[in-house]
Amino acid sequence: MYKRMLIGLLLMALLLAAPALAQDGDKPTIAFLRYRASGTEDITKPGIWDMLQAHELISQAERDLLDEDLDLNGERINVFWLDAASDVTNINAMVEKTLDRGADILLTFSTPVTQITANITKEMDDPPILLFAIVSAPYSAGIADSPCIKMPHVSGTHMSIPYEQFVALSQLQQPDIQSIGTIVDPAQTQSVYGVSRITEFGEALGLTVEVASIASAADLPQATASLADKGVEMVMIGAGYTESRGIPAVLSVAKDYGIPVFGVSPRFIYHGAVVGAGFDDFYGEGLTVGRMIAAYIDGTLDISTTAISSRVNLGVAVNLDTAEEFGITVADSILDGAVMVIEDGELNVLSEPPSLAEMSLAERKADDAAFLAELECTEERIAEEQATLGTARD
């Protein structure tokens, strides 16, 4: 209670001391646009705040406000938040409202918010820069064609889910497995992309891959039953919002058949998946975007020649409570590599929490410059990507 009162007083003081957001031409305004509040976002944001604080763009008092998702009129930057409340139909209005408020930097979380924001701003003569995070399918979603073949005002970080390693876990769990099932929501780009990768890598392993289609969360039980009736030995859930949030509905049917459910994110074990495995460096996502923001504000980064960063990482998590409930023994080869385990209702984190390395501001800027130099879209790199895209089209 005391912390919230203190934050409230700090906020009032900052509001009285500074003009309205996006009306101070001397300070850049950052607009955070999200589909909904999420656990992955909660891990990503500290990476952004740590980087901005290390660059002295925010103070500790201002950091306290941002940690509470409060708007900020700061000494050096302004920040405000907008949320689509898990409704795609709200995104257009959210973006238009943001543009009306005159934001200089649009920071988008999730594929649908980024996709719609990019489509709206590409028609502008002088759009604000768009940086994105927690996006798993920027190329299939049409946000960009490749890391450097993109709109000049757009960059960010591509959360590259290691689907090949995820699908391979099926054989670690059941070496003689013959068939897996998955679920797709055709209206969601990330769902379609994920199922295409699960299918591709499953078939490469010699597995039969059955796909059930859904139109809404209400279809998940029937979709799961249809997969079970086709004889699948495991259900593997991709990154689509509908199916990932509906894992309990999938489990309610899969349990009757004794079929394990694996999800393509370690955090899927919170919803009951036996195994969750996928991208798990969301703090690193935040650091990358924070570096881009700091360098852009510092005037040392040209977004038009900054490639989309691609981050590949695999974290494995296990829900032993679900496994016991289903009568499943999780393979030692999976359990031994787990970074999180739920057992007897308790979450046990087996890895060290991420943190930002200590260094001086001068060292920080030099380190960031070296990192961002690797993202420069040189003529040679652009030509290589164009050639690759041309070959793929042919």
C-alpha cells in the first residue's frame, strides 16, 4: 500500500512538472501497444527498463512508475500504454489513437498488433519508427520480407521458436511414436505458421501429422477428440493465441485418451501442458529493443538500415503434476534439461534469473554499438537476402 501511495505521489509530481504526453518536442515519446498483458511481456519489459535505466534515460523513481504500467512524463522520455484487451478489432483504433497523440516510437508486442500497426503506418509520409518484440512470425505475417527487406521505419526482434527441436521432443518422450496431432486457427498468422512448422518437422522425422482446424476456443474439445479418434499419440500445440490459451480445454479431452499434450512455450506448463518447450529468452528480447531505443534517441541508429534481430533459444519445462494425473512418466532426457518444473503444485525454477551486466555508460554504449553493428543492412547483405527471396519465389 505504501509503495502504491508513493508511486501515486511521484506520478502527480511528474504530471505537474511536465507538459502533456507527446506535446514536448524536446523529449521523445514511446507508445507501448499490446494485444493483452501477458507473462512473456512481464519478462520482456524489465529488459527494456534495465537498458533505458543503464543509458540514464529513466531514473529509479520513473522506473517504479513504469514497473506499474503507468504512463510517464519523464525528465528525458515520455511513455504511455494502450491495450487491445485481447480483441483484434480494437487494434486499429488503438493505433489511430496513438498516432493522434504524436508518439515518436511505437513499440509493439505480439504479431497481430505489429502487423496492423505496420500496415497503417506504411501509408504515412513521415511515420514514427516502429520497433516490435514478442513476434514469432514477422515474415509470414507480412511485417517484412526478410531482416533487411522491410519498411524503412520498421525494425525489432524476431522471437525465433525452435520448432525443429520442439517436435523432436516427441521422439525423446516416446521413441516408437508414429503419429502426432496439432490444432490450427486459420484466422491467426502465428497459428498457421506454427502448424506448418510442426507438420514439416514431424514429417521429416517420419511421423504422421494430423491437423484439426478450429474457428474459436469453443471448438477445442471437439478438435482434440477428432485427433484422438485418428489415433494420434501426442498433441503438440503451437503458438496461436486461441489454442495456447485453451490448453485446459484440450487437456480435458486428452486426459480421457491418456494422450500427453506438449506446448511450444515453457509457460504452457502453467496451463497444464505436460511439457512446454520453446523460446525462453524474453528478457533478452527486451534488452535488444532497449538497445535500439537508446541508440535511436542518442541519434546513433538509423532504423532504415537496421535489420530485424533474430533470437533463437530453447527452454524446456515440465509439469509433473499433469504427467502423474495422465499416468505418464516424463523421459529423463527431457526432465534433465528442464529450466522449470511444477511438482506438488509448486513451481521450481531451475535456472538463474537474467540480469544486465554491470559496466560504465561509456562501456555500455560501446557494447551496444558493437551489437547493433551486426544488424547493419549493408548493400551486400541486402543483395543476399534479395537473392534468397528470389530463389524461394522461383
